Amino acid sequence: MTDLTALLLLVVFATLVATGARHWRIPAPSLLVVGGLLIGLLPWIPDVQVTPEVISVVVLPPLLYASAEEIPWRELRVVWRPVTVLAFGLVLATAAAVGAVASAVTPLNTTMAFVLGAVLASTDPVAVTALGRKIALPPRIQVLVQSESLFNDATSLVLFKVAVGTAIAEHAVTLPAAGGQFLALGGGGALIGAGVAGAVALIRRRTEDPILETVIALVTPYAAYVLAEDLHTSGVTAVVVAGVVLGSTGHKLSNATIRLQVHAVYGTVIFLLESVVFALIGLELPALVRQLTVDEHGWPLGVLAVATTVIAVRLLGVVPLSAVMQRRRGNGPVTWRIPAVVSWAGTRGVMPLAAALSIPLTADDGTPLPHRPLILVLTTGVVVLTLVLQGFTLAPVVRWSKIALEPEHTAREEARARAGLAKAGLDCLDELEAVEAAPVTLINQLRRGLLARLDQADADQDDDAAPSSSSSATGYRELRRTVIAAETATLQRLYADNHISDLTRRRLQRKLDLEEAGLGDE
């Protein structure tokens, strides 16, 4: 079997499993990991080894970018304090605790145990976003979990580079040097990401070609990552910053047709990459286990101990922070529900795997790094265990906590917003009628459709009695686009005034885009 054939079979397998997960309404990453693990255990399946470049350069940038684009800037400003505490304090505490436990229960020495701690110190944004996509968490909690998983990677990356530098050079790194490295990695990556986002925004404002816009959207995360890495800063931070900036302004940079096409293409790419990468995590674990030496065969105990440490440290760190934040807001008695969900949502995934794969094979003196295969097995084992355990149980935990938004809540919010858009469209028609800017028959036709929306009639009634003549059809399209522009402006104002959530804004914007694209060209 050639590599190309194996890759095609993996894509087909991952796509089928992910499609089944959607149909059965279970977390796709968890099912993909289990499926990959079962396939990897078959005796006739060849060993699967993934190079670090495939994960860090090919897979990670678009997945990180897609996750960052979903973070609304408004909610991010609200949760930046707890995100900062978790991204620094909790990462350091987790790395130290994992290092201590690993040195006690595995053959790893202190230095290599700290490398493992740095690898597993941060939650994974790709896994968190994929797991949380189907769970209706309150916007603030969703943004908190997702933002933390994105921004704590910079801290974890610095720790990892410090730990690896100590392991290969056999000398300790000073605290000032580590602080300077963090500023260079995180700060430099943030500046490069903002610069790439600004350049892309300028280009997109001057582009009306859907194909070119799609290419720009696909290239943007790779450009941010590669440029940052070439300048010896954090490519992860650059991609995250670029994604957050463009995600908050992207709807203003292009028209409806372009937004729909970019969304469709990017959605397909993300689906394929997520499906393949989570299947690979499970698929390569048996191959990694077969590379272990005799003294490393106690790895299952190590995986269990490290995974328990990761989960326990997160719970012990999140609960006090949540209690302090709840007392400061003064919203009644302190509740365990929010920290329980935030703690259980901190799964590991693609990022730790990419970091572990990038550990050098040898030290500076040419000697092999001790127990490198064991670190890969422990990392992959913890990733698999957290994805399966936390992934399959996150939805029940959310239901048990009773903090998830009920479908009726989202429906009522969207209904109110749709009514507001319809009223804005009616006001626009009244203004056009007052200045005789359009034929009365076309204005009345659109008015009937908007009134039907206010009465919660079926959306198909908006297109009744379409004009038959070419001139009337052109006038209708122009008039409808004017009304859609007024509705879009009202939608943005509703979001800016905190009347609707970012999820509702995105849903209604997509409906307006579909309606505008359905008008066709003039």
C-alpha cells in the first residue's frame, strides 16, 4: 500500500466516522480517536508515524484560525482577566504537577519529566472547539473556555522550549532568560498576527473576486504561522491574533456571495483536517507503544497518573478562581456549576501531540535523549484518555449543571432579532416611499413580505408575486438589496448594544447573505 493510498483510506475512514458522530449526536473527536485506536490495534495495519511538520505546519494553522475566528471580541474583553490567570498560573501549576508525578511513577528523569509537563500544560483549542460546538453553553462560558485554550498555548510553548533547551544542553535556563523568551515569542507573535490581519483586511476590502477571496482566506493562517516562525516568534500566537481580529471584522470586508463561498470552502477544509488528525491520534498510539523498551512497559500506569493529575490540577485551579469571580460580581451565592463545566472542558488534543513530536532526537553532545518514545506514548495516551473520558461525558456534565441554554432561549432571542430586522426594513421602505425612490408596487410587495415576517409567517411567502418584466425584476433586486443593507446595519447595532449574542448574529447574517445571494446578478 502506497502512502497516497493509505492517506486516501484514512480520509474516507475519518469522514465516515465523523459523519456517523454527527448523525448519532456524539462528539466527533472522541469517536474518531476510539475508531483510530481500534484500527491501529489490528495486526495487519502498518505502523503510523506522523512527522512534526505535518501537524504543526499543515494541520494546526487553519484549525487554530477557525477556532479564533469564532471568538467574539465583545465577550473576549469581558473574560480577559480569568483567561489571563488561567493562561499563566494554571499552565505553570499543571507543568510542575505533571513533572513531579511523572518523575515519581515513570522512568523519566526530572528534566524529561518537566518536558512532559510543559507538553501537557495547556488545553487544546482544536479539541475544545470541536467538542463544544454542539453544546449550548452561555456565551461568556463558551468564550472563556475557548479563549483560554487558545491563549495558554503561548505560555505552554515557552515552557516547552525552556524545558527542551535544558534537556538538550544539560544546563538550567535562568528566570530572566525565560521571561525574555516569552516576550519575544508571545509579543512578537501577537504583533505579526495583527500585522498580517491588517494586510489581509486591506486586500480583502479591494477584492470582489470570490475565488481570490477564498484563496486569501485559506492562505492567511499559513502566512501568519510561517512568517512568525521564520522570525523566531510564536506562530501559534500569530495565527490566534490574526483569527480574532479578522473574525471580528470579516463580515465588513466582503459581500454576501463571497462570505457564503468562503464559509463553505473553509468549513469543508476544517471538517477534513479535524477528522483526519483526531483519527491519527488514536491510530498511532499502538505503533508508539511497540517502540518502548522493557523498562517503559509500565506506561499505562503513567498515563493514568498523569491524566488524573492534569484533571485534578485544573479542577483545583478553576474552582477558587470561579468563586472569587462570582463573589466580585455579586450574583448571589457561589455555585459549583460553572467551575465544574469549565474544568471538565479542558481536554488535551492536537497541540500537545505536535509539541511532543517536535522534541529533538539527540542532545547537543550527540547522545540520544532518554525516554523520548515514552514521552510520545504518555502524551498520546493522555490525549486519548481525556478525549474519550471528557469528550463523551462533557454533554452530560453540562446537562447536570443546568447552565446550558435551552433551545427556547435561543429561539426567542432570534425571533426578537428577526422582528427588529423586519421593522428596520419597513422603516427603510417608508423612507424610500416618502422620497419616491422606487415604484409603489415594488415597495408594497416587499412590505407584505416583511409584515409576514413580523407575523412569523413562513419565509417562503417573502417571494410571492415576483415581477415578471425584466425592468421590474431589476428594480426589485435593487430595492431588496437596499432593504437587506438596512437590516444588516440593524443587526450589527443589536449586537453592539448587547441585545443579541454572537451566535444569533452569525445565524441571522448568514440568512441575510443567503437571501441576498439568491437575488442573483443584475
